[in-house]
Amino acid sequence: MAFDNLRPQTARTTENTRVPESAIAYGEAALEKSRAAAALLSPTMDVAFGPHPDQLLDIYGPRGHAPAPVLMFFHGGAWAHGYKEWNGFMAPALVDLPAVFVSVGYRLVPEHRWPAPLDDAFSALRWVHANIADYGGDPARIHVAGWSAGGTLATLLTLRSDLYAAAALPQNVIRSCMATSTSFQFRNSDLAPGTRGITYRDFLFAANDDEFAASPINHAAGPHPPFFIARGENDFAHVRETGDRMVPALEAGGTTVESQIYADLDHYGMNLAQGNPDHNWVKTARTWLVSR
């Protein structure tokens, strides 16, 4: 798809979005910043890991370095919106380590219900593990990350090692997980974003028991690879509440967790800050990519 041929998505309105004005402004800013990053870094875009037009990757890599650690990043958008092209603005602050930054697309609601997004996350991880060496990446040093719904996918990828064998993945495939502004629990009865009055059972799930599989906190018992969990001080209530429960749940199972709350940032500002090389999140991510 790249930037000039994005697939149409429903408009962000009060019906489907908690704060539509902020969501729209965020999407415009992320695309503008990511266009600039692509012009600077000349990524390999629209690499297919499946047949659906949303099953694509953008790969931002250093020149002349191999093998380098890999960060797979999943976009947000409340399961029904978002583009992999939103993430490219993060790459310039990371690839000079050197590192390889992979932005991942996945199928969205309402065209596809759960578990399609998670199935795509596993398919993307399998593709990256098998092929990233051709792009300068080290398949033994793959880290996963995401913002908002993308953070949920990255977290489940890391926690659900019981699914690795079926996905033809080694047990140690993920070195760490960085989840930003993430919700760690979804219940059938929880209201989906917006004023429609529909629940996650109506909106996202295909079956009643999907709420268990889709909620990372149900799979926190470990130990698991290290987690870096971050959010803005003014993030959404469900992000704050579930994150406050997820950190001790992971630690209770023996997982190493670093948690940060960033002052004055809301849900959208938190993600945009992840492209700022002077921001603590970027400095922490760079350290994790090198050391873990």
C-alpha cells in the first residue's frame, strides 16, 4: 500500500472512537512524520507475509550492518483502524544502533473478527524469523512491540509460547516485549470504543470464550521474556487500570518488568513521543535492543 495507496477505512467519529479529534490528528501526524522517515531511510515496503492486502510489512534497516537486532512494531487503532504506515516515524531513532525496524500490518474489524489479528501477528513473526537475515536482521534477536491494540498483540505473542510449536517457531524466538498504552484485558461485556453501545462480544469476538484468549492478563503466569510497559499520565482509563494490574501479575510469575508512566502525555501523544530520540522511551528501547 505504502503512503499513496492506503486502503480506505471508516471515518473516526464519536460512534467508533473515544476521542475522534485527537485520533484524526494523530493519524495525520504519524503519516506525515513517517513519510519523512521513509524518504530518509528508503525502507522496503509492502512485503507480504500472507495473501490479504493488510498482511504486509515495512522493513526499515541500517545500511552495511549485519546481523542487527530486530524490533517488530504493531500499530494501534482500536482493532478497526490503523495502518502499518503509521509506525515509520519511529525508525530513524532506532536503526542507527544498528537495528532493523519492522512495521506490521494485520487484518481489522469488522471485516475480520478475533482471532484474525493474533493469527496475523504469529504469521508475521514466523516470516520475520525465517527471512529477516536477508534484510540485515538477526533472527536470534527479535523484539516485539506495539502501541494500543498493537501492544496487546505484541504482548500475546510474547506470552503465548504454548502456540509456538503450531506456528513453527522456536521457544526462544522473542527476546523482549515493549507494550505502550496497552489494554491487557477485554471482556465480552465491556463497551467497544465510541457511542454505539456495542460490546466487545458484538464488536471484536467471534465466540464467547475469545475474551479469555484475547486478554493478556489471563496468560501472565510465567516466567516470560522481559517486558517494558509504558503509558502516558493522561492515557485512557482502561489502559491505566489494566496496566496497573498487569505489571504485578507478570512480576508474580517471575517475569522481569520495567514500567514507566510519562507525565503530560495522553494516549496519542505517548505514541508520537516514541519517535523522539531524546525521549526516555526511545533511550530505553535502544538499550533493550542492544543488551537483551
